[in-house]
Amino acid sequence: MTDEIEAIKAIPLTDLLGEVAFRWKFVGSEIRSKCPIHAGNNPTALAINPKTNLFKCYSCAAAGSPIDFVMKYHNLDKSEAIKQLKMTLGPESYTSR
């Protein structure tokens, strides 16, 4: 299960933004985008650190890993978010234990 969770946390947040049709761009060493979690219009409110693959919205204060992103965006609990992200990975991308 640990390998599976680590593989899920490694899904690039930019891939998840692309799935919800949000564009992103580099601003310095961060990736910036409009935040899809809330209705704000700030085009750089959401910051992603590409090294840690963690996000933070400076408008709505949402933050975390790809699991947290899916939880907040789709209003899911953690287990449902993990199930959804497993479908993104496909069964060959992680080792089931």
C-alpha cells in the first residue's frame, strides 16, 4: 500500500490541472495557475512546487499533495480520492501489496 500511495503522490499536479482544463505557467521556480478549487479569478493564485509536487492556493488556502487536490476539487474523502487517482495511474504503475 505504501508504494501505491507514493506512486499516487508522484502524479504531477500539472497533469491534474490539465484534466480540469486549467492552464499553468512557470513564475520563477514555481508553477502558477488559476485555482480550480474556488471561484476566484486570480490567474496565479495557485502555486505548485515542482520539486515537492505540493500545491498551495494563496486565495482559498487549499494546500497539499495530489491526493488533497483531488479531495478538495471533487469534494471526496481520502479513500475515494485515492481510488480516483489509481485510475489515473493504471494498474501497471504501482506494486500492489
